[in-house]
Amino acid sequence: MPADAARPTPASPAHVPAPAPVPVPMTAAASGVIHDLGYRRYDGRRLGRAQIARALCWHSLRSAFGIGRGVKAKIIPVIAFGIMCLPAIVNAVAVATSASHAPVVHYDTYTSAVRVLVMTVFIAAQAPELVSRDLRSHVLPLYFSRPIRRIDYPLAKLAAFVLACLIMIEVPELLLYLGTVLQAHGLSAIWAQTRGLVPGLLVGLMWAVVLAAIGLALASLSGRRAYATGTIAIFFFLTWTLARLLSHIAARVGGPGRPVPVPGAIGPPHGHNVFTVVPRPVPAGEHLAGLISPFTALDGVREWLGGTTPGIIPDPGGYGPAYGLMVLVFLGVAVGGLIARYRKVGIA
Amino acid sequence: MTEHASARAAVLPGAPAPGTVIDTRALTKRYPGQVIALDELTVSVAPGVTGLVGANGAGKSTLIKILLGLLVPTTGSASVLGHDCERDGERIRGLTGYMPEHDCLQPDVTATEFVTHLGRMSGLPPTAAKERAAESLRHVGLYEERYRQIGTYSTGMKQRVKLAQALVGDPRLLLLDEPTIGLDPAGRAAMLELVSRIGASFGISIVVASHLLGELEQICDHIVAIEAGKLLRSDTVVSFTQASQVLVIEVEEGTRQLLDELGRRGLGPTAQDRAVLVRLDGEGTYDAVRDAVADLGLPLNRMERRRHRIEELFQDDEAERSEMTGAADAR
């Protein structure tokens, strides 16, 4: 250990053969002559629990984008953010060059395919960065032995990741708005754009909260980053694919607009939790298939609450409340699971 | 059991800061499945360096968790620095630095970043956290290497980082759980030296949990020994090591003759293994033994005052106890 050899105060042999009881002067001055290490007390300001939690949240938000870490940690978030902004940039160019100055991207859906894909990648890659690393390195006892409460840790992480997802979703929304408004003529045109933006931002908020909670809850299941990333990616892609598949099958079997029974031959994966929340899922497989995936459930809620742009799933029609309930179930299970997870982590 | 604790408080009239660092009353922790981790533990710890000794599973970790307010005792109460562990957990954790037994470091950050962040988590504002992180790392002997990633550190350096993060918030009490675990002899000695220096000159009380008695003996003022969740003994190291007024003599050969000779000189020797023990009654005893050995012309191997090892705490041997008591009485 070369570092130790270089230390100016190596282990004094005096302690080894003669374990003389150490006197306990409560002031450093008493033995300062021998061991003047200049220990200084800290009598400055100390932050309370809420401020510590906020500091943890800020630290985690930075790490969600790889800030304060190496270059490698920044690659995925930066690329993801860049792709997420592309539709807004395309829109800005289109608006500027077309004669009508009409936007080509809608605020409330943005571009669904891009959003689903990019958010899945971002969450799968970065949620483990926030929670799995700490589990892996067993650093949690150090947090729990500090003046915060056990619940503060998952809540600070959740807040940080919701903010990170908000940045991923809402910044492109704002770029979209900016790109359109800069070419708008007249206050009424600007007002129309602003009125379109607000629901778009609210949809983004809903996406950020639900997706961040699900991502963190899944990531907290494993301290191994690869497993955590795999779990999240598989969950999001599988449910998404399944929802779309079922929706297509239902549409084909039943034809457009006709109530259809749920095809029983699809197999178990479209299982219980989806249909248990639905009163009687007999005729509307096409409408209900979207409940399986968080993305389609969120989109269903958007359409239920008045979103007019055609989305990634057919309009839930009268089943809108089921979509609302499903989103709440996703959120509740994820947040509850996350908190329960950290109640169980041992400290020593 | 309680009289040990009170006796021990009385041993410290000269302690500069009166008051109790840790105080537990009939502390009991029963886990589901009737596993009893702590059983009516009543003990008080005064300022200074205190060893908490016990075998694995003796209840050390449970006690530390309760002291930090992270675990609620089944019955009984505990307080740290005058704060109730159940009600004022946050307060206590603000005043206490904890060094866990197991690895708890992130390999891909530098020691400076790691300790600074944990300083923030201890409630320090950003600038203070940075300053104190640098100082703490310097105090534990990490200088330029603190800008390197922790993953590149040796075990000894990692233990130092663990200690630094406990120190960064300027605690009044340090709880160190097996600080020498995994270290080679040189690393152990250096870590013990460091702990003892912090206790002596930083004005911070320290509780060191360990299963290695020899280490605790070297650096502690007091020892609290627990076994199966019960208090075995709580006393000063001084009283243990000085209690023995017994001289140990070992000769290469002729132990029998020496016993007889010493008996004739009225020293009342007893045989133990290959050694001869006599009661020490002042300097004259040394001379008498020397003369006896010289007169017999025996090759003397060893003559020293016997020091009671703390290991004897764990020997439930009645004879051993009575001998200790007898030796103490003779003082």
C-alpha cells in the first residue's frame, strides 16, 4: 500500500505492545502537541430533513442525465433527448417552409412512436442509474444512518426521476410550441397554439409521473444494472406489443365499430389484472386491449379526457373510466412497491 | 449486571465531559419467530472509546440499529447523547457517524465526490460539505489518491473512506462496526491507531463493535461485552489489565524445584501449566523471585506481571473469576 507508506503519521508502534488505556480529553488541545491534525469542529448551518431530501433529489436528477459522471454515462441520455427533440425540429422547419405555416406535430400526442420508443430506452437505461447502483454497492445503510427517514430516499429518487422524464417530454413540447409560434401571425394564432400546448404539457406530466414510477419500481427490484434494464425494457415492450396485437386482432375479428368478444385463444399473457378492473369485458376487446400497457393506457386516458388527435390505440369510447382507473392502478402499484421495497432493505 | 454499569460510571470521576453517551434500560428485541436478539440489556456508555464485543449473532448489529433509531425495540428503552432512540432518531443520526461492517462504497466515483455527497446527506451545505470531505479524507490519511475512483483502492484505503464518510458530518459519536475487517496486520494496526487518535484528540466519543478482543483492548477505555443479547460485563480496560497483581514466572526446567523454593520463601506459589504464579506484594516480590531463581541456578525464561486478557470475560469459569476477584482484593 504505497499510499500508506507515504503517510506522514504512520502507525506508531507504541500502541502495539503496550495497550496503554487512551485518556479521553474532550478537547483536541490536550493532546494536540503530539497529534496535531487540526481537527476542526463544524458549527455552521445544518440542513433539515426536507433540505437533505431535496439535495438527494437534485443529485439524482443530475445522475439521470449522467451529469457529474463520466462521458460514457451521458451517451444514452443525450442521444435519447436529441431524438426526442427531432419531431419538434422537423415541425419548426416544416412550419417555416410551408405556405400555410400549419404545424405537423400535435401537442397532445407529440409523435407517439418516437415518444414510446425513446422513453422506454431512456427509462430502461437511466432508472437503474438512480436506484440499482445504490443497491448494488450497498450504500443504503449510509443514507439510512443519516438524519432523514427511510421513506425520504425512495420519494426523493421518484421526484428526481419524474423531473428527468418531464425534461425529456416537456422540453420537446416547448420546442414544438416555440417553433410554431415563431412563425405565427397575430395574437389569435399564438393564443390558439398556447391553448393547444397546455393539454399537451398536462399529458406529458401524466406520462412522466406514471412512467417514472413504474421504471423506478422495476429497477429497484435488482441491484444488477443489466437485469434492471432488461426487466424494464421487457415490461414496456412486451405490454406495448401485446396491447397493439390484441387491439389489431380484436379489430380484425370484430370489424370496425362492432362489439367483439375477447378472443380466448390469445393465451394467458393478457391475463387477469387487466380484465379484473373492467366491469364486463365481453364485447369490446378492441377498446380494452389498450389497458395492458402503460403507454396505451395513458393514451386512452388522453382520448377519454378529450384528446382529439388519433392516438396509438382506438378511442376507448365508453371505457374511458377503465383507462383512468388502470393508470391509477399502474401508478399506485409502482409507488407502493417502490416504498415497500425500501422498507425492507437492511441497514447493516 | 446493572452494578457493573454503575460501578463503571463511578470509575470516571475525572472524565472531562460528564454525561452518558449511550444508555439502555432493559432493552429487548425479539424478532418474529421468537429469535431474541437483545435480552434485557441495561448498560451505559460514558464518553471516550468504548469497545462493544461479542461473537457473531451476539446482538451487536441489532443494538447499533436501535441506537440509530432504525429499529424499534420490543421492550425497554435506549438513548444516545440524551435523545430517546425511538422518538428522536433523526436527531441522533444527525449527531452520529456510522461506519458499517460491510462494503458500502461506490466503485465508480472518487472518494472526494463520495464523501462530499454523504456530507450533504448529513445536512451540510454544499461548500461546507466539500471542505469537510477534504478534511475528513486528510484525517484518515487519504491525500492525492482521493481524486481517484474508489474501485482502484486497496482494502485499507476503502476502510479509510468508510471512516471518512462517518466523520464528515462532525459527529459527537462514531459507531464503528468491525473497522478492521478484511485488513492485513499492518492495515489493522494503522486503522486502530487512527481510531484511537480520533477518540483521543478529536473529542469524539467512539463505540467500536468487534469480535476481536485483542484489538479492543488496545484502543478502548471501556469494554461492553454482550453474549446472546445479554450484558456479560461492562468495565474499564484499566480495571481488567491492572486487576492482576500476579507475577508469572517461567523457567526452562525445574519448575517443581522453583515451586518448592518459592514456597519456602513464603510467596505462596501456584502452578499453572508450565508457569508458576505468585502474588505480587510490591517490588520486594520481584527481588525474592530473582534470588530464588538465581540460588537454584535455573534458566529463567519469563518473569512478568500477568495481565488479564479480556478473553477471560468469556470464560464462564468460576475459578478464573474468583482469582480475579482475589487479586483485586489483594490490592
